[in-house]
Amino acid sequence: MSDPIPVYTSRSQYMSGLDCQHMRALNYHSNGLGGELASWDGIGITPKKEPSYYQLGTLLHNALEALCLGVDFHQIQQDIWKFEGMSEELDFGHSGEIEPHIGVREGATFIEASCVAFQEVILPKLLAEYEVLHVEHEISLNLKPLPCAHCPKEFESECQYCDDTGERPLIWQSKPDVILKRKRDGCLFVMDLKSTGRKQSGADLERQFQHSILVQAQLAALEEQFGQPATAFIYMGILKGWRQRTPDKHLGYRRQVSPFIYAYCSPEVPDGLSKPVTSHDKWRTGPPKLLADLPHTTIRDYVLALPREVKEAQFLTTAAPIGFDPLMAARWREEVWKEELRFLDPQPPFPSNSNNCFRYGVNRACVFLSCCYSENVKNAPLDSGLYVPRVPHHEIPKET
């Protein structure tokens, strides 16, 4: 006799199924062989070249979380600039939006500048009110068990999936960015860090997250882990700017417009004494220049000299923390159970949502587009060289 094998799910797995069932099947269930006869009890596949914005978001998360834990800035800086060496490993899209060697330098500059500003204008206020308990802390939450889909019809032999109980545990895996404890009363909070290209008011963000059942999922997981109610969810967005529609006449490419990436810089005066003049918003100062390439200064010194209101404007948060809603949490539990029941024994063909193929524009096509529209790739994703087995983001106990 052995214990039933749990079914594990998570925010990204659940959301991918809502966006497109075929995408979820490929990303979380495929064994990589493809075709209608393939087995769908694998760990899934993922693109060999990760989209650049995924990696940028990961590095930004890691850097900001390290700052919250008090890691030395110079150590963080070294990790940030590893991004510069990843131009050949990442996918920067198919529309010629930006050359990879430029994109990685813009990305590393943005991350370092964001960290400098975060450390100056956000972190002191955060640490004055809260204690940082954990970052990227793995939490497992038991939901309502699922009926086993593998039991032998005649029950002549044991079912290796449910141990003849007829049920399999359903476990939601959560990994909150930052878990905080308020110093004055010990209340627990979740802080979510997110890079975004969309500027929104605190009131609009609050309305948006009040209707997010996945916010409630994080708070419910926190209560399960620590044995006390989680008070609220804090959103911290970092503006990454926008890309020019046409090439810059000075640079020759479509730069990412952000005070954390470029500055207008006057020509150098060849007298050995005068320093160039820089400005974050006055284009008459001179051509735009990447902060990493500014003469006679560093990214850190430039950002520290920016007006405080400019730095604060690059960070977005809700007008007030989003409190725990038991009714929304109950709805989340039921919706997840229904979705996982559908994928308990995934069988092709899986419905494809063609509206999701270019949901974020032509330069951010679904990473599994080739698996839908190329017969060669569809039949053998791993053999195509475009995909590799997925490395799970959450920890799965070895005995399963």
C-alpha cells in the first residue's frame, strides 16, 4: 500500500489553461514527443530560447528581493549585468523590434537603475513599517480532493494513482514574492513585485486587484502556512517605459523610453574640465544616451541625482492594500478544482484559443505558435530544437 499521488497545480498552470487549453497541455503535460499519439503525463515543454521579457522580469524580481533581504548592492549589481551576456540565449521577438545586443544592455541598465531608486525611495519606508520574513517562500495548500481518473474499471488490480481510495489530493503551490510582518501588530502581508509597461493610478489598480481571485489565493496560502489570517496584499509595479514606434534619429533604433534607461546628454566639451549636461526629459539637452554609457558618471550616481518625484513616479501601488475576502477565496478554491478536474487525465485533441496567439501583439506571439502551425514541430517538439523539457518552478516532493 502507498499514499495516493497528489495533483499539483499553481497560478501559472491554472491561468494558462484558462487562456488556451492546448498551451497548457504543451507547457505542463506534454512529454515532448508531440502528435496525437503522444503521452500527456510528462512535465511539459518550454521554448529553448526564453522570451527576453521573462528573463528580465526574473532578474528584476531577484534583485529587488535581494535588496529586501539586505544583500550588498555591489553583489546584486554583478548578477544584474549577467543579463548582458545572454543576447544569444533569449528570444527578442520576430518583428525586428530591437537587436539582442542592444536589448540586453537596455534591460540590465533598467534593472540596476530600478534597484538604485527602490533602495532610496521605497525600501526605507517599507522597512520602517514591516519586517521581511521571506522571499520566494514555497507554500503548499491542500484543496478539495479530485476523483481519480485512472482506477481500473473492474477494480481487479490496485490503482497506483489513488491507492484504491478513489481520490487524489489536489495541492496548490504558491511562491509569494515577499512576505512581510507589520511591526506594530504582527499582521502578515504579501507584496507582489511586477514590471509593467502600463501606467495606472492607485485607484485603478485597487479596483483591478479587488476582483482578482489569485490575490486571494496568495492570502489563503499565507494563512495556511503561518496559522494566522493574512491581512492584505500589496502590489508594487515598476514602470519599464515604452518602445518608440520609429527609430530614434540619433541612435538608429527604437529605444525603450524610460528615465531608468536613457538620458538626454549634451556633447562633451573637449577642455578636460567641463562635464556634459544630462536631463531625463529635456530633449534639447542633446541626443539620448544609455545610462550605462554616460560619461563621467555611473548609473547609481545619475539615478540618485534624479528628482525624487521622478523616481517615485516609476513605482506603482494600489491606493490601499487589498484585504482578504473569504467569499472570493471560496470562489477561487471551487474554480481551481473544476479546472484541474478537466486536466486530470488530459487527452488530445486540446481546444486551441486562436485569440491568444497574438494577445500581446505580433512581437509577443504565444511561445507555442510553432506547435500549432508547423506540422514538423507539432509531431516532434523536442526534435525540432525549438523546445526543451520544462524545469518546474515549484518544488515537487521526490516521492511523487
